[in-house]
Amino acid sequence: MGLKNDKKVIRAWAMFDWANSAYNLVITSTIFPAYYTIITQTPENGDKVYFFGMRFVNTALSNYALAVAYLIIVLLSPVLSSAADHKGNKKIYMKLFTWLGSLACCGLYFFKLDTLELGVICFALAAVGYAGGFVFYNSYLPEIASLDKQDAVSAKGFTYGYVGSVLLQLICFLFVLKPEWFGINDLSFPPRLSFLLVGIWWLVFAQIPFYFLPKGSPNYNPEEQKKVSNGFAELKKVWLQVKQMVVLKRFLVAFFCYSMGVQTVMLVAASFGEKILHLPTESLIVVILIIQLVAILGANLMSKLSRTYGNVQVLIIVVFIWVLVCIAAYFVYTANMFYALAAVVGLVMGGIQSLSRSTYSKYIPEGTADTTSFFSFYDVTEKLAIVAGLASFAYVEELTGDMRSSIIALTSFFILGLVFLLLLKKVSPKFVATEL
């Protein structure tokens, strides 16, 4: 195919990561969580808010909203994967989710305490747009790159995403940290402007991949289009196969358990720092950047260790460290303690994510033709873990009124994951100790 390994097309594809990664950094991880926690904490109601007449703890409400957003993607993912593989119109869906996410970010410009419902809905829709768009973004990889180039092309997308998101983050910092330079008196304006800039950035730079990427799969055949239900049928088929594979089944159970903790930690870290430790926005931004930078080192370190000790053994060590991290987080009371913990989180965050995916890949039986369905099942498992983790974290905080108590719930998820990994080690084949 002429488009494969075309440098212009690959650069355009990577620009989609450049475009939407700003959402992940500004909205999910730094400025939005800090702004949301500050404006929803009032002398009259404390940390309680009313959403369409229902009373919630403020941070619990935002976590519930994210959980619902990811649940929507869990329900749509089989359909989206089927469309990406068979319908040949993936770019239309990619555009749809991009418009949804970017316009939702723009809508956050109008988010103040008296427009809480609008803000929470836009926050959830932005998450749907981000996660939904990535389904199609990922599905382009085998179409634009040959098998031997896919690792390099995938890394290029990651690099573009990191550079693009940090660049916009720095621009937003100028407004948030130095509003007086721009004659800004309304302190709610800089973060709201940041949300608007994310939406515009996302939409404008996404036009580059939309222009250069092909419309859809060249293997498109109208007679072979799958019905909506077939996406779920594929997942059921994979599950029936997984049930017969003792090793893969135990790994997926372990993966689901510890993923409930891993993903939740990243999504609630900034809220915890703002609400419990009262850290300023600039400190929270430093924390997230620490996590991101150290995560790259962690991924490479875990990859090297796995060659010597085997994937499962390294995962056991990493999950055990996560248990210690959660216990330590319960007793964190100062900014320096939080920074130190963030460095450890970054180390094990990048490692556990990269190692989990490669381990799963090795457990798929050799010669399996339909690896796409197996990885779709993996993605659904991970997103369900995010839903369960966020909902549990929010529920425990609502129940106890203390975010620290929610950390205990996260600890239990990691302990369960550790138990299943230890059980997995007993039946794990030796080939998992081979080089990644």
C-alpha cells in the first residue's frame, strides 16, 4: 500500500496525539482538578455540592462523572472497534469524537459554581471525546506503518503528544500563574481560558491528520460490514477462549484488580493534593510533570528487569511497591512528602502499564489470527477497571467524608492484584521471562 511508511502521513497521524494530549494534561491532570476543587469548596457548604438537586462530595462527583464517561466508552468500544476494522469510515468517527471533546473543553470556559451542572457534563463529554477518538487513532497504526516500523511510529505519536501537551501547558501557566502580566483581575478567568485554549488547540491541530490520513481501511468491503452486535459477539468469543486458558485468565484478573488502583491514582492525584494538602496550582503541575517524566524512565527500567527476572516476577515487585505507595499516601501531610511519593508513583506507573501490555501480548497463543479482538478485550478490561476504581474511590469518600479513606480502598485493589499475580506465577510459562 502506497500510504504505508509515508513520512508525511506518519507525521500527520502523530499530530493527532499532539492535538488531544493537551486535554489529558490540562483537563484531567492539572489545572481543571485544582480549579474544580477550589470553586466547589465554599464556607456555606464545605466540600458538598448539588448536582441537579442531588448532594455530593465535590471530588466524588467529578470522579463519578469520569466513571460514567469511561463506562460509555466501554459500551461503545466493541462497536467502535468493529467499525474501525470493517466499515472503512473510521475518519468520520474520529472527527465526531474530536468535535465532541474539543467543544466540551470550550464549554468549560463557562464553568463557574453557578453553572456546576454544565461544567460536570462538559467534563464528562470531553473524556468521552478523548477516549473515543483514540480508538480510531490507534486503529490507523497498522494501516500507515509496516510491522517492522510500528514500534517507532507508535513512539513518535507518544513523543508528539508529550511535546504538544507540555507546550500548551506552559502557555496556560503564563495566564494561571502570572495573570497580572495580562491585566487579568478575575482569578477564575485564567483557568477557564486554559480550558478554551485546550478545545481550540485540540480542534485546530486535529485538522492536520484529518487532511492527510486515508478515509478508512483499504480492505473495506460493504458485503462484510458487521452488525453492531457483532462487536460484542467478538468479545464474547474471546472470553470463551480466555476461560480455557488458565494463565491468561489469571493474568487478566490480576490486571483488572491492580488497574483499578493504577488508573485511579493518576486521575485523582491532583484533587488529593489540592483538597487534602492545599497545594497551590503550580505545585500540582510540578507533581504531574514529575510523574510523567519518571514514568518514561520506569517503563525502560521495568523492560530491562523483565529480561532478567521475567515479566510476572517484576510485576509482583511493582504491585507490591504500589501497596506501599498507597499506605504511604495515607500518611502524607507535607508538600515534600507528596513530591517524593509522586516520583515513586511515576516510576511504577510507566513500568506497570508497559509491562502489563507486553505480558498480555505474550500470553496470547502463538498463531492466533484475530489479535485485534484480543486487544479490544484487553482495552475493555482496562476501562472497566477505571470505572470500578473511580466509582469505588468516590463512593468511599462520600461514605466517610475523607479522601484518605478512599486510599485504603485502592490498597485493597493492589493487594488483590498481588495475590492473583502470585497464583499466576505458579502456572506461568517460562517464555514470559524472555526479552520484550
